[in-house]
Amino acid sequence: MTKIKVTTGIDALIADGFACLKGKRVGLLTHTPACDSLQTSTLQHFVHHLQVELKVVFTPKHGFFAQNQDLDPITIAQGVDGLKWVGLYGKDESSLHPLQEDLVNLDILVVDLVDVGSRFHTFQATMLYAMRAAFANGVAVMVLDRPNPLGGIAVEGPMLLPEWSSFVGVHPIPIRHGLTIGELAILYKEELELGGELEVVPCEGWKRSMYFDETGLPWVMPSPNMPSFETALVYPGQCLLEGTNLSEGIGTLHPFQLCGAPFLNPNLVADTMSKETLPGVSFRPVSFKPTFDKWQGEQCGGVELLVTDRAVFQPVRTSLALLQHLREISGKHFAWSIEPYEFVKDKLAIDLLLGSDRERTQMQSGIPWRDSIAEWTEEEADFLFHRKPFLIYLD
């Protein structure tokens, strides 16, 4: 049996018998992936310990059971477990924000969400929106911290420019930010000058050098297309394919690890990428048929990303290189997605994901990907320095 090395914020509350919340009117923003080491959900613990105090449960994108696919609004039967339930992902941008009527009778909002370490994974955006609404209504916020599954040392990718902010990029940070959700809460509060009471309940035993499979904690899918820790490793880069007509493997058993399209030759793609000699990754030619989403029911050629050394693997650089080559190989068949993306209609999805239109326009101008990323190194170094005051875990 794996020895548990790391405890999370919910474990600290359990050990304290929830004494810090007794007598307060409590709201909880969570989902079932947020659980203890025995996979008992945070909500179950709150219901058990705070039978009177718990008033309302908020759920993020994908729903409480992490069951909804992208763009599926959350539908909730009010009164489940005798509580008020509020889904924070609906049919428009306004649905992402808690309403005053949902917060007005609360003393504190507790947040326990499972983040995966990428800027565009939206749970930490939901946390920020909830913090803003809570503080505006005089409600304190407590964040129960959890490890960043990708570790807390490496950062990678372009910085988001403020004018490109959206639900998939709420603040100027790199794509792989190397922060826990609690550290992000502290950074957001300070940099956005949010007035309100914030407490982060830290993990114990987590070191910044730890990847998720070194924590001893169970992996519980935070969303339907994040089935494994291995998925999370490639996600900071492979999610960029959501901004194209190429399949990112959604609709298969290995989302984001597989990618391709019906018009691609898998051997050609694999050979092309192997010549790049990218660190910590290899490319296996594959053929797959998505059961839903892009190219549903059609045979796609492409590659599977196999991480061979995660210590040197650079997911964002790898996928930018892959995207450039896939675009070139695809020729006239390639297209950027022009559909509204997370309620944004006037900007391309690829630009929202990258945080600006810089990389896309450079790619379209024929600039090689290695030249395109030249500015990243300075941006990453600046962020590593800039984030220091917000770090809870200092190893």
C-alpha cells in the first residue's frame, strides 16, 4: 500500500473537527474530485460536521460529479441533500459568477477544487470569480489547498496579456504556472487588490519538486477528459489543439495524449516530430476513431505523445512545435476554430488559450516555432521572480 506523504486542506479541517467553522453560515464551492485520501468527498465531510452551518453548495464547470462535457450547462435539482445548490457554468458568461442572493446570508465561503496546473483549466478561474463576489458581499473566503499535480518548480509558456483575459485566462500568468490553487488565490487577491478576508489552509508534506504520483494521494478525475495524471502532464500544451479543427483526442480513452485528423498520415507526423528531438517525449504513430466531439466516427491519423522524462519535458513548447508541423502537413485542410469559445465570440480560441494573438500571427507569417518562443524565456524568468511573495511552500 502506498504510504500517504501529503495531506490537504480538507484533512486539516477534519483533524480540527471543523472547529473554525462552527457557528458560522457556510457556503462551499467544490466537486466530488475534491476528497480525502480515502476518496470521501469534501462535501460529505461538511454535511457530517456542519449539519446546521452549511447553507449552499456551489459547483464548477463539468458539474459536481465532473460528468459534463465542455459547454454543457450544469443542471441541478434544487434541494439536493436539503441544501441550496448553485451551478457556476451555464449558457452565458454571467452564469460563471455567484449572485448576491446566493451569498448574502453567508459568513464564509470555503473553496475546495482540484486544479491541474494549467492557466486555461477553469476551476481556478471559478475560484477567482467566487472570491470577487464573496468579498463584494462581505463574505470571507477560505481555500483548502491541494498540490499542483505538475509540481511547483517549472513554469512554461507565454504570459497572458490583460486584454486577452477570459474564462480560460483570468490573469497574467504563464500557461504552466507552478502554483497551487491556494497560492493562486493569494496572488489574485494581492495583484487585483481585492478587499476581503482570505485564509488558505495549506497542505502538509508537499514539496515543490513533487509530481502528483509522488504525493500518495488518489487521482480522481477532475473533469471527464482528464482521466489520469499522465493526461495532466501533456495538457498544458495539447489543449492548444482545441483552437483548431484537429482532434485533441477527446472522444477516445486517451484525450490530449492522442491527436490527429482524417487527412493526416501518422507515420509522416511521427517522423517529422521525431526529427525535432524534443526533450522528454517521443511520438508514436496512431490511428484512432473518436466516439464524440471532433471527427466523431471518422478514422484519424496522428500521434500519441509519450512522456519519457517529465523532468525535462516541456509540454507547451512541444505542442507549439507539433501544432506548427500539423498545420504545415495538413495544408488546405487545416483551420483555426472560429466558433465561440467559453462565451467569447470576438476572439479566436487559439488566441485565448495562448493569451494573445502573437504566436498565431507569427506562425501564419512562417516564423519557425523556435524563433516564436524566444520571448518566453524572459517572461518565464520574470514570473518566477514575481511569484515569490505568494509562495506558501518554499522548498
